[in-house]
Amino acid sequence: MTAAELEKPRLRRDFAALRGEFPALEQLVHGKPLAYLDNAASSQSPTAVQEATALQQRLNHSNVHRGVHALSERATAAFEAARDKVRGFINAATTKEVIFTRGTTESINLVAASFGRRLAPGDEVLITWLEHHSNIVPWQLLCERSGARLVVAPIRDDGSLDVAAFEARLSSRTRVAAFAHVSNALGTINPVAELTRKAHAAGAVVLIDGAQAVPHQRVDVRALDCDFYAFSAHKMYGPTGTGVLFGKSAVLDSMPPYQGGGDMILTVSFEGSTYNALPYKFEAGTPNITGVVGLGAAVDYLETIDFRAVRDHEHALLEYATRRLLTEVPGAKVIGTAPAKAAVLSFVIDGIHAHDLGTIVDREGVAIRTGHHCAMPVMDRFGVAATARASFAFYNNFDDVDRLIAGLRRAVEIFRG
Amino acid sequence: MDELQELYREVILDHNRNPRNFGELADATRVVAGVNPLCGDKMTLYVKLAGGTIEDIRFRGTGCAISVASSSLMTERVKGASVAEALALFERVHELLTTTPHDHPQGPDGLDKLAALGGVREYPSRVKCASLAWHALKSAVGDELKANVTTE
């Protein structure tokens, strides 16, 4: 071990103490302590993030990249510091490759709109059956505009991607391959490095939807070698309305602007305009400055945490919840049993619709997501209209799982008498 | 009775378990598809209108207990009713689902079993589950026939 490594502060893995740093988790809901198990939809923020956004709003509120006054300089410094934090967090080569957006959805729309301009009839976009609507619909719209064809790689009965079928659908016609790192509806972890290699071999550009991966594992965009990686702040303990598009400089440089406006130009005249350099070329208008500062604080927070321990802890919660669900809740069935699976438990219970489950456990203070999870094709694939989904974060504990199981047993009692 | 039992009253659970008038209606004169985009609930309502009367009515679809029970209770209640009666009932149920009890000028009188649907008032996210079938009914028997109904 080098001297530098010895001096590094020890990464935190004291999950009970970490939980105490999330004020929202200390409240009562319907008179019961909150068990928040809807982290795949949005995760709670620690005090450190809340203080950073409050400070930005209280004292540093101003516009970025414009003013010469102190507040604007402070806001700009905080905004650009966040960009460098994100760069380090995902191991991008330069801050030019970190574009701030409204979230994963806008990041994907940016690529579909801008990179998509070069698509033509005969071209194909390859996605998978696991995708969230935000990684389906932008490509559908692009295909409608361009005459390109949307191709979908199937999944197996356990919810894992059929990699051979994915590969078989790649060809010289494939211009873009877009796939989730982790499925929001089922928790399946895709072999994204392998998929990226195969897509690159076919000559396609690769976009990875990392919204569900970034909060739970370290992501290294250079190791993955993807061309684009999209994620959202609010699923990684940061604020809503802010996200990131990582893009390789060479690819981003070759793309036309996404939206026009302030900040993305160098010069404007009525005869024509010239565009700003990366990353500003893709950041038209005043960005969500407070959100970005909060995202920077969330990255700082996550940098103190032992992600290997996070994975083990979340996996233990998933295994415990799965076992208790299947042994103690009559008629329960898990949807999505891929060998590589994140801490997402999607399930149905015979004779009880997911919405009714959601309402009943809510009254016990347990927050879960119910419905189609913005992944209707996944629901259709498994022949269900909706599932209930418990998704875990490092601040969850075994008591949260016990409360979920008790709530589900209450639902069975109400429905079966 | 706690709040959950208020929502999941026996009549709701019964109509969810054994929905009345469930299935297609081959000689329907009106067919309306209803969808709740929030949750993906879908229902198709089949109505056979004859001389201003709902001669027969059936429904199909998937949904939560509230939505299935509401469809079932609705079809049971309006079968044999006139279009005018059905539309008046729509207004009363809509009021029941969306306003506080003391605002009901007519009170729950005459709603009978339908009063059980009032339990959703305490659950704002579930009001749409109960109202989908009624919007489909209104669309099916109203003058302006809309082929698709959503709760949005």
C-alpha cells in the first residue's frame, strides 16, 4: 500500500449511521415510521446535499457564465466544480464530456435529436426489451422522423437479456445501440461492457442508460468505452430536475447543437451563429444551477462511501426480502430473476392488484412503487398489467423489509379474509 | 373500522372477486375503451342501447380492486336504466368521489351499494381507479361518442 493510499480516509460502510443522515427517513407516515422502498423511482437526499442546495439558493443565487459580480462568480465556480466532481465520479477524461441536462430522459433525447440527425432510411437503432420508456420513445420518434428502423433485442424468461440475440440483431445498418445498465422494472444488470464491444464491432455508437446503476455501483465510462452514458441526480441522492449526459468528445464534437439559446453560442447575427465549445454547445439557456450544485454535493457524499459494501448490503436486503416474500406471503411471485440482479424486487400476488398492495402497505408506512414502471413492454413480456416493486438503497435495513412483509400479509388478510 | 377497511369494504371486495356483467357483449351498439395511463389499467365497456334504454351492459379489462368493483357496481346499477338516469347517476357518483360528504346536496340517499365507492375520497391517487368506469359509461351513452376515454 502506498503512502497516499494510507492517508486516504477510510470509506464509510456504517449503514445505520449513514441512515441517520437522511432527514426524510426519520418521519412518521400514517402514524408509522417510514420504510422508504421506492429508491428506483427517486432516492432521498442526505443533509449534506440539502445544505448545499440551500446555501446556493440562500446566498449564491445568480446566473452562471455571465456576471462579473461576486455572486455570479461563486455560482459559476460551484457549478463548474460540480462538473469536475461528476467527471471524476464516472472517470470521464475531461469536463468537456460532462453535459448537464434535466435528467436521464433529456440526456437520451439530446442524443436522439442531435446524433440522430445523421440517420436515414435503411439505418437501424437497436434497443432491448428491458428499456424504460425514456430509452424507447426518443428512438421511436427518431425513427419516425428519419425513416430508420427500431430493432428490439429480446429477453429471457428470467428477465436477462438474450445476448446472442442482441448480437444477431447488430449489423452494418445499426447506427445506435441503446440499452439500460440496470433495468428499473426488474433489476437485471446487463453485461454493458460486452454489449458495447459487440456494438462497436458492428460500427454502432453506444448509449447506456445508467439511471439505475450509478447510485449502486461505481461506473467507469472509460472502462466501459461507451460513447454516451446518461443518468439522473435524483436517483443518486441528489435533487430532481438535474442529470448528466456523458459523451466522448470526438462524438459530441461531430454533433449539431440540441437546443438553441444563450450559453451555447459564441456569436449570433441574423445571418448565422457560431456555437460554443463543449460542453456548453449542448447547454442552452440557464441551467438548473441549484440542482447541479446539489448533484455535486451528492457526488461528494457518495465518494465517502464504500461501494463494495453497498453492493453487499443491498444484495443481502434483496435476498432477505425475496426469501421472506416467497415463503411468508401466499401467492407471491417474483418477476425478474436474472442471475445478475440489482436490489430491485418486482413481484405480483395472486388475486391482489399491485395498486391495492401499494395503498395497503402505504398505510403501514411502507413506500413502494406499483404499476408498469414506465416499462410497458416488460410488463407485456411477463403477461402482467402491473407489478409491485420494492427497491433498496444503502440506507435501508432489515427492519424495512420486515415492515414490507407485514404490510403485504395485511393485504392478503384483507383480500382473502 | 380503520381507514383501509373503509376503502376495502366487503361490497368492494365481493365485486372485485366476482365481477358482475363481466365479458364481451356480442350485440353491443356502443363499445368504449377506457384507460388510466397512470397505472395502465384498461377496461372495455360494451353497451346495448335500445330506445333510450341501456338494455344490456358488460365490461372487460384488468385493474385494481377499486377499478374492477366500480365497473361491476356501475354495470349492475345501470342495466335497464334510461340514458338520462345513467347520466344523472354519473354526476352523483362523480360528486361522491371528488367532494367531501357535507358538500353533497343530495347526500348518499339512493346510491345504495355505490356509496361504498366513497371510500376513495381519502386516497387521492385512487380516485381515478373508481372513476374510469363511470367516464366510460358517460362516453358510451352520451351524445358525443368518444371511442377512447382516459382519466387524464
